[in-house]
Amino acid sequence: MRIGIGYDIHRLRRNRPMILGGVNLDYFKGPDGHSDGDALIHAICDALLGAMAKGDIGMLFPDTDARYKNMPSTEFLKKVNCLLKEENFKICNLDCTIILQEPKIEPYRVKIIQSINEILGLPERRINLKAKTSERLGNIGKGRAFAAHAAVLITAR
Ligand code: MG
């Protein structure tokens, strides 16, 4: 068995779609970034790559590469999932935490878990999603950014 952790943070900017876990949230700001800025998906990618000892998302999909401009991050996760299969691993479970001040994640929680399930083929009972605010402290608390953590356990198929 192998364990991996991932973390990501993105700035929030007006007039950008708020995409989290591949789901579009109704909000007036969204993540800035070369891709769609989906910090949750980026953290999950890094957790999986970490568990496989395959570097990080920036090495696989450099933000200097025009091919990845505005690319849906779900495509990155699909590629990482292919790599996982090639390496003969399967995921035991995935646990994630989103840290953002607004909007509330609860109305989207099931949708986000379903979105991750669709990409990874991991049963929903093996995916956990937690959300918390930053108690209005710092840049996340002021709504200028949001962050995500992911922890994953993988094992040989
Ligand atoms: Mg990122």
C-alpha cells in the first residue's frame, strides 16, 4: 500500500467560472489559473502522483505549455488515472478537504463526489469530501483564494 497527499491553492477572481471537483458552482468569482484552476482536482492529482512517486501535476502538465491553457482539470485527473492503471495500482480511498469562505459547499457536495467517482471509477463510499471556512482569516478568509487538500491510499491491483 502507498499513501499520497496533495495540496493546492488558487486566487479567486471576478468573472471566472467557479469550478470545484469538475462541478460548476454558482458564484460571482472563480479560480484564476492557466487551466480552469480547479484546486480540488489539482490536489487529488498530486496526491495520486505522490503515492505513485511520479512527481507532481506541474511536471506532467506544465503551465508554460499552451496546450493546457483553460483546459478542464478533469482532463488532468483522467490522465493521472490512466497512469495509475498503467502502473497497476487501484485506489483504496480518497479523503479531501476544501478550504474556502464562500460559497457553501454543502449543496454541491454530492455532485462533487459523483464527479470524482465518474472520473476515477472509485465508488462514492470510498470518497470523502470535507469543507471548511478559514474563519474570515487571511486571504482565504477574505475570499481572495481557496485551497484544497487530498489524501489517498493506493494498492496493487
Ligand atoms: Mg493548481
